[in-house]
Amino acid sequence: MPFSEVATRLRPSGIATARRRWMGLMLAAGLLAGACSASATQVPPAAPSSGVAGASGQPAAAASVGTATAGGLGPFLTGAGGRTLYILTKDSPGTSTCTGGCASVWPPFTVSGATAPSAGSGVTGKLATLTRSDGGIQVTYDGMPLYYFSGDSAAGQTNGQGVQGIWYVALAAGNASTSGSTAAPSPSAVSGY
């Protein structure tokens, strides 16, 4: 059937419906493309919805490090909203090796600009910052870079403890807790490590 005949058989409402569907598909494709091009470190999969700065992977205007206890780990470090902070044993003092896909699963605890992190009660180690390879300013504790775990969705959770034998809760004593390790998730769950 020639196109002109098809066009004449379509009712005006059929053309309008087809046009709306096409516009909807184009809009959805544009939103998907925008989402795919956004930085993976902006919002971790399980970021809390409380809007607490620093817990979502976004730089915090002010960074306070506190302590908490859970699961027999002893006092450990917490960041925004009381979320647990971790260290990566592959890092060395002053150097973060978790970038790209790794940083989307383990968002670095960052601050904006020249913001200095502050110590809450029970924090006895030295807080400082380092400049990451992506330009972000990451908080360190006794030189070790600090991270959140996207698998923690609330204050006090320690779901990242012992993951792959390289991720551990950052203890207030300035070391990593190697007790209470959790089972390592699949490699795809901790992209990059």
C-alpha cells in the first residue's frame, strides 16, 4: 500500500497518538542517555535519602567524623548521618586506589574545597585530606583514605566489613577491624576490586 494511501486512512487521532508515542520514546531515550553519562560517584546505589551531605558521595560543606559501636567491632569511625566509614587495605597513607567503578560501590568520604574535617568525641587519630585523581578532596584518618559502602543504607550498619578481605571498618584506634568479616559478594558487586 503506498504511503499516501496509508496517510489518508489514518484518522487525525491516530496520527496524534503516534506522535505522542514517538515524543515519549525520544524523551525516555534522552533521560536514559543523560543518566548513563552522569558520574557514578554522584549517588551510590544505597545512599540514604535523608539528604545528609557527604553520605551520598557528594562533597560535604563541613565534615565531622564521629564514632559508633556495633557487632563487637569496638569504636569505629562514622561520617555524615552516622554512616560507617571504611578503609581499603590496598591504599597507602595519602593515596587512594579506589576510582571509577570501585568508587561507585565505595564512595569516598569527600569535602568541598578547603574544608577541614572535624573530630567528634572518641576520634583520637589525625584527620586530614588528600586530593584524589579525579580532583575530589577525600578525608583521611591517620593518612588512610576513608570511604562509605553503598551496601549500608542506615547509620550503624557495617555490611562492608571484610568484603573481599580488603575492605574493613575504620576503627577509632587508627587501624582496620579484621574481626566479624562478612562473606565476599560477587566480583561484579564490587567493581574494580
